[in-house]
Amino acid sequence: MIELVSTDRCIGCNLCVKVCPTNVFDKTEAAPVIARQEDCQTCFICEAYCPVDALYVSPYSDEQVEVDEAALAEQGVLGSWRATLGWGPGRTKLAAIDQTPFINRILPARPVRAAGVSDVRSPATG
Amino acid sequence: MVSEQPEERLVADVLVIGGGPAGAWAAWSAASHGARTVLADKGYLGTSGATAPGGTGFLYVEPDKEKREKAVADRLKSGGYLSEEPWIYRLMEQAYLNIQLVEQWGYRFPLDENGNLYKAHMQGPEYMELMRRVVKKAGVTILDQHPALELLTDEHGVGGARGVNRLSGKSWEVRAHSVILATGGCAFLSKGLGCNVQTGDGQLMAAELGVEMSGMEFSRQYATTAAFGTVTRNRVLGFASFYDEAGNVIHEGGPRQDHFFAVHLHKGPVYAMLTHGNTPEKQAIIRASTPLWFVPFDRAGIDPFTQKFPIKMRYEGTIRGTGGIRLVGDYCSTTVPGLFAAGDAASREKTAGARSGGGAYNASWAIASGTWSGKGAAEHALAHGKSADHRDLRPAGRYGLRHTAESAESIPVREVVKAVQNEMFPLGINYFRSEPIIAASLERLHKQWPLVRGGVGSSATARVQAREAAAMVVNARWMYSAALIRKETRGMHTMAEYPELDEAMSSRLLLSGIGDIRHRWEDVPRSYGSITPAVVVKERQSV
């Protein structure tokens, strides 16, 4: 869930308020606030859009956790998803270096399932 | 209560409701066919929907006769023979053409080992950010954070929609001769990646105009995530070994048996470790193909290559199921004049039958059905002489709305949602379906129905969430009603008492009604005469 809007970093652009697909943030006079944390779907996309790396989405989707902004900044976590996507000036877009063509070669192929055959045996029937 | 007069008003030819990939393609297509188009999304065009946060594969088959014939044959079989050959060919061709457009528009596809562009996969954030620019450039008016609450109608069919601006709290109304529902499937706020915007709103809106649902029994779909997180990308788990609570190995990697996750998670905790990602090279490839999958692990301080982590299954409902709004025409029209559906809001049985498989089929369906519905909606709207502003339209919503409340008591939204989730999420009910268990669950769901006819608060959040609760209750009731009627096992639908496919049920199951749910069977069209050609929009410029 979203756990942090850094008031030190925030420039008040309110982009997170606009882009959050589940409307978690509220606009204020200053930095946006996390108004409906329970509605956060932990999709990390607000971080991708934040131009100043002011947001932190914790990996825990169903529980609130305490976060330490200084430690997150020091570990390079703030803004890390945006950097991985290659968003922001001077970065290479993730799409261009996507390794999916290769993962498909090292993964075993998924079999095509025949209609109603492969799903027959459930524990209820043995 | 009289419905409130909207504070924001717009008139257009086509209104697209929903801003995931299907909505984006629909709006682009409608505008490209000359229609004044408005797109209203509950969230934000670019971040909404199951595609936006992570990577998505596409059904992408080169125009090679043999390859496509094989793809069609595979699909007919895996879809339980409920899909239609001409529609599958058409889907492949449309997705293929549009993915070339995505490349022209500037998406940087990676190279494969032969130096060819690999176009069967896209990174969601970039794909949808690009689609937003494409839609804007096509001249579409985009209304972000504008959830639709109900359709407008008169004796000629649909005529627009009303909703609320979640940021300002103001009501809005868009009048349009054509409306495309691209609101997604319904996953009951399961927090599967990007799935919480999709609460079945479009299905409820369509049903309020008398449109039938088709294939709602094909909704038995879960995806696996780290137990603490939301990132559903099963592909990575192809590299995993699995363990029980005591640390005993239950699977050493490679292809898993059907039901593997459900069977073991139904018994107790299951742990995974990516033991087959055992070289730095492999680890680098896995990370760079599905980077979002690793974000929760990196942040939780878990190295999934060397440490065990607990997994769970998150329900994906009709997002990866195939049921939804019944389509009747080649351009995704419904039985109501002017009303169209695209993406996961629509039934995907015409192309996917009884099983969608991975996300690839649905991702290509979003492209194709969006494009088709946009053309159909534009042509329908432009055939009208006068603008929709002249029509005597009335709001069609009946449940979970302020003006339709039947009692002073407020809808207990959180309790209703929890009660529905308690019926839809458990593997013991929805995955291992059996008659008495589903029947008892459906009875409990029916008891929730009167609750969504209560009062609704005035805030935007209250109005949206009350409507979502109503939509989720009715979608759940449709799913289990359909499951009980289809007394066989086909595609993703199973029923313990009927473990085999029954040839006599090689038909589609249609449901109608909201309070009282009725059903009928529809034959799958078997005339393989002609294939409706793909929609070609000439575009050369990048955006």
C-alpha cells in the first residue's frame, strides 16, 4: 500500500492525485495526502509518474507498515520503479531492453488444454 | 428522490466509458471514424486497468496461413468449442495490424536473438502512456477520474451517461448517440495487479437496459502472487520449486499439473523459490522481462532465487474469465441500439470460448474489440441527423444510487463487499465448484441484494462505492447462477458432480434480469462462410 508522500520532495504538481486509478490521494494546499489508503491496490504506478520520486508504495498489500523516509532514500528505493521503467530524462525505456523474447525460450512451453478434459479431477471428485 | 441535475455537461457522438486498453482503442477508433468522442474513466487513461501496471503478452501471429490455422485450431479446442472461427481469424488480423501502428507511433519493441523486433509483449506503463497520447491526438476529450454511475436512455436506445467527478465531487452528464462500455471485468476488489478499478459496473449498466450477459460461468480464474503482494505474473513461477509448511518439496519445477496451486493452497501454506533461475544470466533475463514482479521482493528484503516465500491465489473473476455483456453484431453492438461493449466488459466467448488462458488473448481482444466497437459506434452515431442533446433522455440506473434508494437506511458498503468477497474468493467455493456448495453460496449472495437498495451518502466516494457494491453483488449472483445451470465441465468451468464435457451443452448460456435472474441457451453460430475484414485506419505519423 502507499505509505509515503515525502513533503520534502513533493513539488505540489498533484499528478499522483490525477493518475491514481483508485483515487487514494487528496489534493491540499501543500503536498497531497493519502486520504483513502485502504483503497490502494498496490499497483506501484503512482511512483512511475511522480517526477521527483516523492512516493513510496510498500510491498505489503493488506497491512499498514511504518516506513523510514531517510532509510528508503539512502537505499535508493525512492524512485527505483520509475528508474527501472526508464522514465525521466536521459534514461533508456524498459521496453527497448525488455528480455521477454529470451525468457520465453528458457521457460517450458505451456500445454494447450483440451476442453473440459484437463480440469476434470478436482479434490471433490478424487 | 429526484435525480440531481449534472453540473458538468457535454454533448458528443460517441461516449466511451473506461480507460484501459479497450477503451483507449475504442476512443481512437471512434474519433478516427469521424465521431466527436468523449472518454470518461473511473481512474486515469494511462494507469487504469489490469494492463497498465505490468507487462502484457499479446496474441500476435504473423500473417502466415499455416501459423494462423494452427492458432485457430488450438483456440477452438482450448475454448471448449464455444468460440467462432471467423472471429478468431479476425481477432488475429486486427491485433496484428494495430500492433504495427503501435510501433509506428513510437513504441520501442525489443530485438529477439535473430535481430527481429519482438512484438508479442509490451510493458504496460509505456503502452498505456503511449495510448493516451494517441487518443488525445485523435481529438478525443478525456475525462479522468470521472466514474460513470448510470446510462441515459429513451425509446430509441442509449443516449449517454451520468456520473461523478471524483476530484471535484460534481456530477457530470455526457449525451451521445453511441456509448461503448469498456469498463473491464469484475474481480471484486481482489487486489490482483491493476484489478481494483474493475468492479463490473458496465455489466450492471448494460443489464439495466435489458442487455443479457453471456458466459458468466466462465469466471473461475485465479492468479498466483507472493502472499503479501499483488503482482500476478505466473510466468516467473515457471522457474520455481514449491514447498509445504514443513519444507518438503512438493514440486521441483517445470510444467505443473493442472490445479497444482489450488490443490496445495487449499490444504495449507505453500512456499516457492526460483531454483531454476540458477545462473546470473538467467536471473538477469527473468528480472528484465518481468521487473515489476521483483519490486515487492526487493522491498521486502527477500531474494526469491535463494529464499522461500509464501504464495497465494488472487481471484481474477471475469477479467481473465470470458463472461460478460453479450455481443450481437460484428462491431460489438448489443441488443440495445447505440450500446456497444469492448474488452473484458464484453463476453469474449466469440474468440476465446470457455477459457481465456493467459492475458495474451484478452490483451489482443482489447485491441480488436476496441477498434471494432469504435467503428460501429461512430457509424451508428453519425447516422443520426440531430445531436443527442435533442433527445428526451432519462437516467436508467436502478440500484445503488442516491435517486433509486428504497429505504432510508444506508447501504453498508464495506459489509456488503466483504460478504461478497467471502463467497467469491475461497478456493473451496469458487475453484472447486460443486452443486450444494455453490447453491448455498448463491443463497447467501441473494440475501445481500436487498441491502444495495438502501440509501447512499452524498460524497463522490460514497456514490461510487455504493454503485460498485451493487455491481459486485449482481455479478456474483450471475456467476453462481450460471455455474449451477451449466451442469458439465467445460473450459475453465468445472462442477464436481459433472466432471465431463457434455456435447449437448455446446451452447452459450445467456442470463437476463437483475432482481430475478432468468436464462436461455444460444447456439454458437457455425456458418464459417465469410470473415468480416479487419478495420484499417491509415496513420503514418508518430505521436
